[in-house]
Amino acid sequence: MTENNNKLNCNFCGKKREEVEKLIAGPDAYICNECISLSYEIVKNEDKLDLFDFAFEDIPKPQDIKDYLDEYVIGQESAKEILSVSSYNHYKRISNKIKDNKIEKSNILIIGSTGTGKTLLVKTLAEKLGVPFAIADATTLTEAGYVGEDVESVLERLINLANFDIELAQRGIVFIDEIDKKARRSQSNTGTRDVSGEGVQQALLRLVEGTTAKIKVNSGKKISDDYAEFDTSNVLFIVGGAFVGIEKIIEKRLRKSSTIGFGSKIVGSDDRKELLSKLTEQDIVDFGLIPELVGRLPVFGILDNLDKAQYRNILTNIKNSVILQVSALMEVDDIALEFADEYYDNVAEMAIKSSTGARSLKSIVENSIINVMFRIKELKENGVKTVKFNSYPSSSEKHPVLVFDGKEEIDANYKVYRQIDE
């Protein structure tokens, strides 16, 4: 009997009996526990978009997408509306609803300083749509044949995230960040081949426009030389970058178009925030992206720099904020954290001074909590129930307050590891 059992294998994945934990027998077939788990995940997520039929009724409407983005991203109203409408139209385009007209694909370019929410917006969008989502950093990409990742590697990543389901991957979303770092060099610099700049843009152009690429698929099998045809026509490409300095290009163009004399347009410091709203395709070309690629990114989303009120909202009014994260970690040890309004204001003011935008919030908050977390055993043994932060603990008089049963006292043993300037 044992010898016969060893010869059995799963009819779905082909693994032998000794390679899996359990092998369940049916009337004429066998299935392993791994395939059962995978099937369960597919059924559990059936409320997501049906990517084989892609019925029009299953596509979330723009307002529904925007409402979902609002739960995770503060501000950026225009960008969220643009992403909601563009993604809705994209998946409406690849549904079976439109019969008579061929709708061209509208990929998206997102421009915004670091920490304004580019990656979070696109990631949250993919979650709402229930499609595979792959991120690539343009700074790591080179032309095929040179050291580094070629542009097709992002499609391999998309296939992996779709559990090697090619049909599913072909309807996913690809986000390529830091595209501004691939701006082509000056026309006068022709001494060397620009394999990581304009060359990458040219290679990316083919995928963004829509083509059939031959992609290596490594599904975990012993033989990993399998290749698959991958059609990028229905993949939504979203390209992002900070485009530092593009305001100067816009300002220069506006000055040229203005008249000379008292009627000339002078762009002052108060107008610089509005410059990006006047962005044109030519400005992006002048920055260093090739015209062909810019033409394949017809939809522009501009992200604004965050202000104090928005930083404060990120701390208090979004799902999975850093405040909720550190509080959850402390609750595991039965100690609660409380934060006063002044603490939130202090952190928001520090974030404004940071060069990393909303990403700085996690660093600033955790810097104030680390010492409390380090002394968790001591605090529990002393009967501490709550730690209250009435302001950011940048000095001894601002140290947190320890709350015991029936009394409170300043945490005299507290220390902050980095003196962040308020």
C-alpha cells in the first residue's frame, strides 16, 4: 500500500505524494493541500473584478474609486479624481461594452515631490480594482544587454504577483517611479551611449504603447526556461517622478510668452505653487523625456506639496496611520498610547521642514516612541497603564506622562534618540 501511495501525485500541480503534506483522493483524481489553499484564495477574492469577462457592471465607478482613495490618501483631490476617471475608462475600454469604436489606451503621468503620495495613490487604486500591481524603479533599469534590469523585468514581476496567471497579469497595473531620473542628457553630450537614460525611455515606449513581448516565466519548477507571450495592450501604465526643477522650465516659457515692459508677467514666489498647473507636454519634453513617450502618457496628474493641516490629517484621519500602528504595537503589551493635539501639531510642523514629505511622519513619530518601547518590561512591572504625549518630547519639560491606577507622573527616565528641530 505504501509503495502505491508513493506513486500518487496531484492532478492539478503534478507534485508527488511525498512532496506535499496531504493528498486528497476524489473519484478519479487527487488534489494536494497546496492546490486546495490556492483554490480557496481564488474563491475568497471572487468579489474582485472578473478579469476574464470583465463585465462593465463589475468596474467600480469613479466616485467609488475616489471615496476609497480618500480613506488612505489625504488631499490631492485633483490627482485622485484624474486617477479614478482614467482607470475607470481604461477598464471600461477593455470590457466587452464598447463594440464599434476602438478606444486608444490612456496611460498616466504623475508629477509630485517625494512624499506627496504617488506610490500610495497607485497602490491603493490597484487594491480597489483588485488587479495585480507591480512597481519598478526607473533608476535601476537599463537597455537590454547591459548590466542591470531591462524594462521587461517589470512584466516578469507582474506575472509573479498574478500567480503566473498570464490573463490576469495582462490586465494589471504597472507603476514606474523616478522616470525623471531617466531624462536624456544634453544634445551636446554625444561621446558615450546613454544606455540608462534615453535608451530606457525608448525601450519603455514599446511596452507603454502596447506590444507583445516574450517574457521569461519562472513558476518555481525545476526547468525555469519557460517563456510566455505577454500582451501589454491592456496593462495600465502609470509613470511618476518628482521632476525637480521643471518649475523653472515652465516659468521660462511663461516669461517668453509675456510682453515686455509694465505689462510683462513676473512670476514671483507666491506664483510658484501654481506653475505646475500650467504644465504642458513641451515642458516635459524640455525637461528630458522623449516626445514619443510623453505622447503615450496623455493624462497628467499633479500632486501638491502637503501643508500642516494635511500632515495632521494623515496622522489622525486615515486608515493604517503611523499613530494607529505604534498604538497597536503597544496594545500587545497592554499599554495604551495617548496623543494630545499639540503633539500632532508639533509633528506636522516637523514634517513640513523635512525633505521627504509624508514619509517623514513615520520617522518622527517612531523617534518619540522608541524609548517607551525599549522600556516596555520596566513600565509593565511598575504598573503603567497609559503613556500620554501632551507635546512632542523634544525637551525634559515635554517628557511623556505615565498613567498608573489612580495617579500620573512625568516620565523622568525618558529620552529621545534624535533631537529633531521643531
